Amino acid sequence: MQDRFAATASRTETEVLKFDKDTSWKFLKTMSGIDAYYMKSPHFNGNMYKFSCVIDAPHDIVYEVLKPPKVASERMAWDKSIGNYERLETFSEELSISMITSKAVMMGMISAREFLDVFLFKTITGFEAKHWVFAESVEHEKYPPKSGIVRAHTYPSGYSATPVEGTNPQTKVEFFINIDPSGMLPRSLVESALPAQQVKYIQDLKAEVFRRFK
């Protein structure tokens, strides 16, 4: 079973690295110092997004906050966008499966969603070192969809933390969000809600990074 999830994670890595090099991203807008871009997802009928900003903190602290933790309380303490988080299986220090339940948004017009995702942590070196979290939804016979909640689908997605050269420690973070929330939702509602929700998540992440760094 681990081999199956490792193979999925490897394919996810390959696809996300293509997104990282893609030059067809279209600028959407800047929100709270976070640049947002979009392009049509190759996996479903909707857009995927890229978010980029610089955090005034060392990359190792940023990366530790980016990575889904082993202990649920560590994530729940700062991420206001989720209603529940649980690490379900740990195959290695780099490969794991977690269940994340989002909160309802847009005054309840988009109900809570659950995500069953495999995560791969990997540092890729080259011209610069990028510290990655790759993510994609998986199916697992031990964790079938629950009644009463929509299971959304994370198509190949990823987050990266890259050190910025300079006197003061800074980290460039990029988020490649390729999510189909599923359910009977107007596409216009999804495209309106998702960028704003992701920006709120990044703001929460930055606050937690500063709390640990300061």
C-alpha cells in the first residue's frame, strides 16, 4: 500500500514542478501583499491558482509550519481555515496521509469539505534549494467518504519555501492550489471564494511563523 501512495506522490511532484516552470500563469490581483495568479486546471473544469509572497523569517521555520504536522493540535492552534485535522498514517518522515476538514465559507453558501490527501516533503536542489510539500487526494479503503459531508478533490498541488539571499532572513513561499471542491456549486461562487480563503490561510501561516521566529 505504501508503494501505491509513494507512486501517487511521485507523479504529483512531477506535475507540480511543471506548474512551477509554466509561464502561462495570468496575474489576478495582489491581496494583503500576496500575489495571486490563475490558469485553467488540466484536471477539472475550473481554475487552479498560484499564490506568492515573501515572509521575513528563515526558510527552516517557514517550512516547518508549511508541513502538515504529526500532532493535530499543532495545526489546529493557528490554522483558522480548518475545522479538523488528523494525521492518519505515517509511512516515513517524508510521506504521510492526512484528513483535513475545512470550515463552511461565504456565509454557509459553501459547506464544509473534507480532504483525504497524501503528502510528500522533499527538498530539491539546483540553482536554488526549494523545500516542497506536494499534495494530492487519494482513496483509502479504511477511510471512505462520510455521509453528510462532501469530499473534495485535491489534484496535484504543492507549496514551496525558498531562501532569499540577503542580510536579513527571508523566505519566498509559493502555493500551487489545484482543488475541485466538488458538489453542486456554481463555478463563479468557487472562483470568488477560493482565492480569498487561500489568502486568509497564508495570513494565518505568516502569523504562526512570526510567533515561532520572534
